[in-house]
Amino acid sequence: MQTATTEQAPTELKLSGNRKAVYMLMQQQQRALSAYEIIDLLRPQIGRIIHPMLVYRCLDFLLEKQLVVKLVSVNKFVALPNDLTEPGQCLICEICQAVTFSASSNPLQQQKRKIAATGFKLNQQPVEFHGICASCQKDHTE
Amino acid sequence: MQTATTEQAPTELKLSGNRKAVYMLMQQQQRALSAYEIIDLLRPQIGRIIHPMLVYRCLDFLLEKQLVVKLVSVNKFVALPNDLTEPGQCLICEICQAVTFSASSNPLQQQKRKIAATGFKLNQQPVEFHGICASCQKDHTE
DNA sequence: TCGTGATATGTTATATTATCACAATTCGTG
DNA sequence: CACGAATTGTGATAATATAACATATCACGA
Ligand SMILES: [Zn+2]
Ligand SMILES: [Zn+2]
Ligand SMILES: [Zn+2]
Ligand SMILES: [Zn+2]
């Protein structure tokens, strides 16, 4: 029923069916979602029950294409901001779950080189820092 | 039946019953274990079925006392090396699962200060880097 | 020593995250 | 169209984690 193209993805990528639906949802939401949150958000859009396997398969594909990343420390998935050219880092608030991406700044790049020099080959995922964001700190002291 | 003291923990800490058993196991193993691996390893020692809840409660306690850390990116737990004075960092091999702790070296400390300066309050867990260890790289090229 | 509240343990059930296995359908291309 | 490859559909199950409530043990003052 649906054609299998998309105009949103970078570099003229074609996504079809479920993959397109999952990726577009993730781009709209711009926050970390669990696979099951994706299922819940997708159901009303698609109008039928969506099986976990289906979502995990779409996520696997999108991960391979580096369109999304898995935040391994919280078991959630998020669309990669288009302006990030390297995996960089992200800050994850343990209270409100907000996720803030940025490029690796100098010290982190230095640290990564240092690790690489020991023979350990880092993967291409963002380094995940955990803590409490400024806004949640305010909430707790007022 | 068992008395409730231990002589292994740093700073004269008393652990009783299950907590002691879990902590001693983790110190012996010196590798990252899932809660369910702990259950399986503990059963023969204790001689009865150990419920997940029990192990998770012990882990919660040990986490609070900072005797163990949770590697949030792999959902495993590991006894904190006694010589680590700050949370530091760890390298996790995605093939063999080896985990190597070390103190934060300068660039990482600098990075942490930089993050703190933005108002984000980092927690006290090690920063987890993922990749492939030197030994596993050799295995793949030979 | 006994009573009492706090702490720790025992147990069942359930929630959350993720993968396996196999069938059916659709797609791309000669 | 025909064919194999890629994608989707579906049920079952594994792996990780927490909720809820009952019971037992400990600590310590009366
Ligand atoms: Zn927050
Ligand atoms: Zn709060
Ligand atoms: Zn390895
Ligand atoms: Zn291999």
C-alpha cells in the first residue's frame, strides 16, 4: 500500500515500511525511547498491534546505517542528530531521562587516543555520562 | 547458623548472611557477573535455591556502600577493586566481556570538570568505554 | 529478659527488555 | 512472469529487574 521511499533521511537513503515508520517516529520524538515505547507510540499511527521482534529488527537496521544509536546504559534508542559527525558523547539525566548529545571535546578525544594507544579499539558509539541535569538539581533544592 | 561478621571488607565493615556471600563471591570472581550468574554460582555454595529478589537486594546494599559497581551498559555487576579511590573508568570488551578498571587519567578528569561546569552533576560511577580488547583483535586477524 | 521497632530474609507474582524459530509476503531484477 | 533475496508476520521464550507482602532476626532500651 505504501511506497517505499523517504525524503527525510540524510544522503538519499531509502527506507521502506516499518523501518520508515520507526525512524520517522524517532526523529519526531527526539528523545530516548525503549523498544516498547516505540511500539506503544506506533500502534495508534499504524492501527494494528506491532510485535517487539519487528521493532527490534527495524532498530537493528537503523543502527547499522548509523541513523540511530543505542544508549547501552539505559537500554533505549535515539535518532542520531544529523549534525553530529562523530560518535561524541552524551549526558543522560538519571531523573528526567533527558539526553544531550555533543561532539567529543578535546579532553575526551585525547582520552580516546590514549585508550587506543593501549591497543584497545574503541567502538563508534557515544560515550555515555550519567548524572543529574541542571534543571533537575534546581527542582531538588527549591 | 552463621555469624554475621566478615574480615575481608575494607574499613571494618560488617556484612551478614546473603550480603556476605554475594560480596565474597564477587571478590573471588573478579569479573563482571549478571545477577543471574551470581544466583547460579551461589546455589552450590549455599545449597538451596536463591531467588533473584534476594540477589538484587544484596546488590543494592553493596552498591550503596560502594563495594560493587553496576556496569550499566552491560547490566552486570563487579566488585570494585580496593585500590581505586575514585570511580574512574573502565574498558569493556564486546567480544570477551573483559572489564579493565583504571583511575581517570588527566584528560578524562578534565572532561568531567568541563561537564560539571555546564551545571550537569556527574554521578560516581566509572565511565564505561566499549570496544575490542587487544587480545580479541589478534584473534580476528590471525 | 522481654518487648518493640528496625532490619533482613523468604516467596510469589509480575514487569521490562530482547531473541529464537519459522512461515508468509513482498521486492528486485532478469 | 519467475526466481531468489529481503522484508514482514507471529508465537514462543529467554534474560533482566521490580512489586508486594509475609516472616524471621537483630538491636537495644525498659
Ligand atoms: Zn534531568
Ligand atoms: Zn526528586
Ligand atoms: Zn576481548
Ligand atoms: Zn570472533
